[in-house]
Amino acid sequence: MNILELKNVSMIYGQVKALYDVSLSVEQGEWLAIMGPSGSGKTTMMNIIGCMDRPTNGSVILDGEELSRLSPAELTAIRRDKIGLIFQQFHLISYLTALENVMVAQYYHSMIDEGEALLAMERVGLKERAKHLPRQLSGGEQQRVCIARALINYPRLILADEPTGNLDETNEHIVMEILRKLHNGGSTIIVVTHDPEVAVEADRTVFLEHGRISNVVRKNDVPDAVKAKDMQLSSAR
Amino acid sequence: MFMKMLVSSLIRRRSRMLAALCAIAIGATVLLGMAAISYDIPRQMGREFRSYGANMVLVASGEDALLKLEDSDRAAEVIPEKSLVGMTPYRYEIVRINMQGYTAAGTDFDQARRTSPYWNVSGAWPKEENDILIGSDIAEFTRLAPGSAINITGRASDGARFRRDMTVSGIVRTGSVEDEFIFMRLDTLDALMGNSGVAEVVEVSIAADEDELNALAAAISNHAPGVSPRLVKRVTQSETTVLSKLQSLVFLVSLIVLVLTMICVATTMMTVVMERRKEIGLKKAIGADNRSIAAEFLGEGMLLGVMGGILGTVLGYFFAQAVSMNVFGRGVILDWRLMPATVLVSVAVTVAACLWPVKRAADVEPALVLRGE
């Protein structure tokens, strides 16, 4: 069953075709990676899938709901209820503690539950650091708080933008392990990344070039080593 | 969570918020100070205005030419003691000095000093029974000076002639009709004329505005039917004009202060919004709607307004006292209702100043968090 479907989606700014006639389906529980060089349309695609923008043409169906004709307020409600966002730059609120940053997502969704927020912190291994401010946390810890915040409302889709882009190797492994567990638990994950080591974990990798899908590689199609090398080549192009 | 976010935002980003808080507190200080002074001006200025002279005269009602002093005493019962500055009777009779006729005015000099503080007396005010003040025009004409002895003659009420030696204790100069009068004690004039208990007019100086004076005049007419009270329009209207202009000036200053406070708060809040665009974008990205964002910023504004208002109210009290002591020489009486009113106005001004920044905040796109701006 498809949780997300893009049909002939285009995003055109004046003369610039940021995304052009893209069609893509994502199954429930699938891990999809989106790769491509800068300017290939990755961010535009993330904005559209993340309900932060509406396409110029085409239709987007998320969890059975057509998004392209919804108002900004309706898109906010979809984003709040169905999508968990993980950012490359973490984007934690500087004046709130790690726990409060997680609770903010609860607050906007429905009502706060400190016990549940603490459980989410525990899932990312940061229960002991719950009362710390973001500036008192390392980059990896901040990203794990960001992940806890994304998971707190049980989203239908987890959307991650370069989740390991600002992390060292150790923290990259920790974050990837969390994502792996989420995937194994049945979560649907879409990751935008430059990193072939991250993309190699995905069930399927979509390559974007000049706003179009140029290539699709499935995890089961080729061995990981070959696939990673192929990805590096595609990414370099 | 809402309050936690507001309080954390204010406490943990204190430098920016202190700037806004200072602006609001200063605005509230000046506002309360000005309001307190404006509210107290009539009381403060009421006494000052009494240097203009009497603002009410009592004359006999009906056809009577002379006012009975027992009637004027009855009229005085209506006037609040704290408002009554002075009440001076004047009895006018014709007397002669060296065969030349002059108007003699019998009066109560202690009261005259209160109702006519503008009298410029060279020499001394009369103390003894036979001491007199003469107007400057008479002094010039007769070449009399303080200390001069004169002989005053005339006819009493029963037609009998009288003669008395008197001493000029001082010369009065007002630039008005008083310069042509001879002033003596009322009991002295009564003794010369052979009757007492009457006066042509009683001048009254009351610390009150025009409306209060009109109300008092009506009350006097009711309470003392033999008295006809009349307002000295020249004085009462001047006072009203000056008071209203002074209050308008204070109102304008307060208005300007409020506008400046609004501009300052709006600028600070706009800076805050610009600094927090990423945070606003993030909140929207994780599900905050425009109403939540607006509520957070307006909540911060209201909290700042309350804190600034309370701080300004305390400082404003001392500001009003300092201004009042310097300008009027006495402290201000603060109407306690001005305190909550100042806090409310501070909140209203702060919220109004936040409206435009809040609109800008609501316009922030959630997508900017993905663009890494």
C-alpha cells in the first residue's frame, strides 16, 4: 500500500523548473533515499512532500489525502499530524531544554505529556540529558533530540534532510542505528542525503538531476558495495 | 507549555527583552507621572490662581444697596473650609481730606491680604485703629507718604459731622481703582459712620474651578436669600482657560510618549521577529499554526507590558513627586486608580506595537528551515 504518491509533479519558478514532471510512489514502511547534486530539486521535493509548499502542477497524495489543493492552514494540520521532520541543522529552540523541545511538538499537536516525552528521549539514548539546553549538547545529541521530537507524535512518515550531514562518524552511526530501528519497527522514512553510506541503507534510492528522476536503485537489485560505488558515481555526476 | 515558552523566552533571551522592557517602563513612568500631575493640576493650581484675586463677589440681593454682614456670614457656611482662601467685606463711604472728597473703603486687612495678594503696599499694612492705606494716585496728589498724619472729615449716617486724625501706614498700588481709594479698618469706618454690620460688597476667593463655583453660587443663593453671589468672570474664565491649556499640554506630551514607546517596542519586537525567523519557521514546520505563533508573540508582549507597566507605575510615582515638588513646591496626591490604568495602558500599547511584528512572524514560511537560511 502506498503512503505517498507523486503524480507528474512540477515546481516552476518563473523560467526555472526546480522539479519537472516527477512521478514517485512510496510504500508504507519503505525507506527511500533521495540523492542528487545541488540544484537538482531535492529541497523542492522535500518541501512538497513535507507539506511546506504546493506544486505548480501535478498531484501529491499522502496517506490517501490529496495535498496539492489544500490551504496553508490545512497543510500545517497534515504536517503536524502525519509528518516527523529531521533537519540537518537540528533546529532546536535555544531557550528550551531538550525535553521541552520534544514537548513543543506535543503542544502543537494536541497536549503535552512529559512522561511520554521522556520515553522518546530514552529511545534516542538521551534521558539523562533531558534537562540540558541545546548549547550544552553535542551535535550528535542535538540530532537525537531532533529525532525524538520528530517521533513524539507517531508520524505516518519520517522526512529527514541530511540527518548525518553535520555529524562525526560516531554520531552518524548512532543516528543511523536509530533510523534502522525505526525502519525495522515499520516506520516509513524518506531521507535526502549526499552521503552514499546513508543512502545504501535505504530500500530504494532515487537520483534527481535537473529536476527530474534520472535513476532509481533498489537495495535488493545489487550488492551494497556495488550499489554504494554506483551511488558515488551518480552523486558525483 | 505556553507559559513555559513565554517565560523561558524572556528569561533566556534577557538582553533583547530588557531593551523592550526599559522602553515600556520609561513610557509607563512618564505616563503615570503626567497623568498624576494632570489629575492633580486643578488642586495644585487652584491655590496658585488665588493670587489673581477674588473669583466671587457677594452683594445684596433685590433692591437693597447694602449687604448685611450676617447674611454674608450665612453664605460662608456653604463654602467648604478647605476651599475658602479669604472673604473680605468692603464698605464704601465719602470722606474728605483738606476739603477734597475721596472714597474711603472699610475692610478687614487680614482677609484683604488673602483675597488680594497682588496688592503692592509700600510702607506697612495698617495695624492700629487709626492707621490707613492710601491709593498711590491719592498719595501722588496729596504728597502724602507712609508715616504722614492726616485729618479726615465727613458726615455720619445721621448727618452729623465727624473729624478724626489718622496716620498713613502705607501706600497701595494695584494699577486699578484701588489706587484712588483710602483704606481703613471696617470697624473704624463703622465708628465714623455711626452704624455697623453692612458692606457694599464682600469679595470671596475660593480654590475651585468654574463649575464648582457655579454650584457654590447656587448653593449660596439657596442658603442665604439676602445674598446675591456673582462670579468674577475675568478671573474664573482665565483660570479655566489656563487649566485646560495646561491639561492639553500634559495630554499631548503623554500622547507623544505613548507613540514613542510604541515605536520603540515595535522596533524591538520587529528585531526579535527577524532574529527568530528560523525558530518561527521551525515551529510552523513542526505544526504550529499562525494563531499559535501570534499568541506566543502577543503573550510575550503582554507579559512585557505587565512587567514594564508595574515597574513604570512605581517609578512614575517618584517621577510625579519630583516634578510636582520642583514645579509647584508641594507633593502630588496620587489617585490609586491611575496605577492599574497605567498597567492596562502599557499592556494595550505593547500589544498594539506587537501587531505588525506578529503579522510578519505569521508570514514566515516553514520551508526556510529546510533551505538552511
